[in-house]
Amino acid sequence: MSAPDVQLLPALLKAIQDPSPLVRGAAAKALAVRPSQESFQALVAATRDSYRLVRVRAAASLASYPSGWFKAEDVARVQQATAGNLASLTARPDQWSSHYNLGNYYLHRGEVKEALASYNTALKIEPGAALVMVNAALAYSHAGEKGQVERFLEKAIKIAPDNAAAHFNLGLLQAEQNRGKEAEQNLKEAFRLDPKMAPAAYNLCILTIKDRPQEALSWCRRAVALNLREPRYAYTLAFYQKEQGDFKNAASTLKDLLRQQPGFVDGHLLLAEIYLQQGKQAQAETMLRQVLQRGNLPPQDLARVAAMLQNVSNRQPPKNDHPGKR
């Protein structure tokens, strides 16, 4: 699942209660990629909507949620909405897109075998559907069949060389296999084809940081600029800036991140480390105490901040052997 978008989520939760069923349906669909307890409750409620469009889209979005989240009183209603969603997906069995969408439904549910069966049916109807091949590769990845992943992605690229998603996923696979040059080539091609693909820039940052740190930082900056809401990107940029000894810009990167996402605890902890390396122990303590005073973090995150604060507080400030010097 993708991480909840803390800025967009409130708007979607409001939109799913809009008077227009088209707006409610669009919000229900968008909430699929922003999972949270709030999203879940809103989607379950939407399965009671008077419009079939909203119920079906809510059921489709709920497919990726763990079964343990559902209360007993909600199960029957969600199952009914799910049946409606499946009926809509299979209404035109002669179209490859119907089987493709059904495969996506199964993939979201983690039912890989069923997903692959649907994708294979789609490819029998339309052997040149590169979109299906990319998602079939994702399904094989879940099944741990790396050879099949590469085969499907390479086939997709052969049929549709301008498919950015195929290049991106092949690049990720090659990076996992320590095939750095090939991975870099495919990730760069993905970014060329889709200059807004922040994950490609982010992975290029990680891939090149060892040998070409300045180029890596440039890729990280692109990822941050393209998606300010993904905290990993800014955090990684700040971490690598710190590793390069650029404490000033690392701190600035983290401050920008934490202004937008004050609950991102890893950002606070890294910023505290940077303050310590700059000799700003008091500033690190003050920041960590402010985080604890908010009290709106999960217990495990509060414990991490408290442990860091104790570590900082126990440090002895450096002695000034030459008080007259500046």
C-alpha cells in the first residue's frame, strides 16, 4: 500500500460525502491508494450509498484492506458491494480489459494465482497488451518468480518501448540483482519517458550515491521537487547531505519536510543527530521535547523520541579550553 497523503486525504474524506454521486465515486476510487483507518471507515460507509457506482468503487478500493479490519456487521454489506463490483468487471468477457481489471482486483487482494489467470486470459484475447504484461510481472514478483518478471517486462518493452512503467520495474528488478548498469539505464529511460516519475529519480539517487554522490543528490532533489508529500524522498536527500558533511542543507531539507509533515518521526530524529554534529545540543533537546509535548504520536514513536532525548540529555557538552578565543 501507498502511504496516506496527509494533505489530500482530508479533501477526499470530504468528497466522499459530496452531494454528487460522481464526486463520491471518484473519491472512493482515489482512496484506494491512500489507505488509513479514516479511509477504511469512509469506504465501508460508502458501501451503503444509494448509488451503485459509489458502492462498486468503494468495494474495489476495500479489496486491498486486511480482512481483520472488517467488523462482523459490515461483512455482508461489503460482500454485496463486492459482488456488484465483480459483476461489473466480468460484464464483457469478450474484452481483454475486463480480464485485466479483474486481475487487478485479485492482485490488490493478494490473490496472485487468480490475478495471473485473469491476466493470461486477457493476453489470449489481446497478445499485444503491454499494460497487462507489466501488471502480470508485478504479480509474478509477488510470487517470487523473478525470471517470469523479467520475461514479461522485456516483452512489454519490446512491444511498447515507450512504456515507462515497464522500464521502471525492470530497472528495480535489475537493481535488486546488483545489475547496476542495466538498472541505471532502464531507470533513466523510465524518467526520460515520464519526467514526473519521482520514484525513478529516487531510485537513481540510491543507485548512484556510492560512485557519483553529486549526481545522486541531484536525482534526490528531483524526486523531492516532484513529490513533496513523500517523506522518504526528502529524508533520503537529507541523510545523504549529512553523509557528505553538508549539515546546513541537510537541516534545511528536514525543516522543510517537517513543516509539511510534523508527525514524521524519523525526520525529527535525523535532525536531532545533525544538531548534535553541529554542536547544537540545546537545540536538539528543545526540538525533541516539543515533539513529545504534542502527544499525538503512536506509542512506539513517542518511545523512540523519548529514548533519543535521554541520549541527548546525557551527553556532556564539550569543554571550552580557551574561553577567550572565538
